[in-house]
Amino acid sequence: MIYAVLLRGVNVGGNRRVAMPDLRRVLESLGHTDVATYLQSGNAIVTTDESDPASLERRIEKALLTDLGVDTHVLVRTHDELRALIEANPFPGPVAEPKFLHVVFLAAEPAADARKKIDPVAYAPDEIRFGDRAIYVRYANGQGRSKLTPSVWERLKVAATARNWNTVVELARRTAG
């Protein structure tokens, strides 16, 4: 099985520094093959016999903490999950300017009451739509000026990590096998 591995909040603003060679080494030490990283923001592709994504996430989190001293959440997605996410994009227009379109990957579906804590109207002109263990975000004027910050996703009470549209598409391409 080929998985995209997404580390939450690494190499952002000098926090939780993880060198990509170190990430590759840790992933290989777990027995994964064809390990590759993408960009410096905690994205990797691995091939593994592991069929339980939750177990894979926990093993990688533990190894990162033990080997690198980095305490972070790890989310994994298969090629099929990434393709489905791309096909379900509720904002096809912003794909023309992918820097304005992001996906917030969620570790689990948030509870209904937690979802209600995020009022889309409060973040206009930015737009959000919930997907399958994901939130699509269309930034009207770019991420830097938005009120949609990681603190918003924390209200959902599930681990979350965001990637821009180009990264999502590239991870899907790299997991195609």
C-alpha cells in the first residue's frame, strides 16, 4: 500500500524542525520502502505492508518522538482518498489560482456540535466547505490575510493539517503507484 504521510505543524515559523533526510531515515527505520519527501513541510510518500492507517499514524508519531524528539500528529491518506478529495472539490474555479485553495486534512470526522462552532459567514469573504475528513478552504485574498487560522480548526477537537491545492494534487500523483 502506498500512503501520503502528512505531519502537522512542522517547519512552520521555526517550530518543530524536521529535516527531510531525517524524516526519510525515520520512515525507512520503520520498514517502509520507496520513501520520498515532498517540499519541506512534512510531506512524505511511503510504501508499506501496513493496512491499518490509524496504526501507521501512531507508529510514525511514536518514532518521530523517540528518534527526533518531535511531538506531532501524523495523518495518512491513500491515493484513492486523495483522488476522491480532488474530485469532490466544491471550489473548481479557484483551481486556476491554486494558492487560494487549501485542504485542511482532519484525523477524523468532527462531531456535529464541534462543526457548528465554525460559522462560515464569520470568515467571509473566505469560504469553507466540509468534505470527507477534510475542509476545503477558498481564500479570497490569500491565506496571510485570512481569519481562518489553525486556531479555528482546533475548535473541531480533531488533529488537522493544511496543504495548498498544488501539494494535494502532487501527493495524489505521487501515490498513484
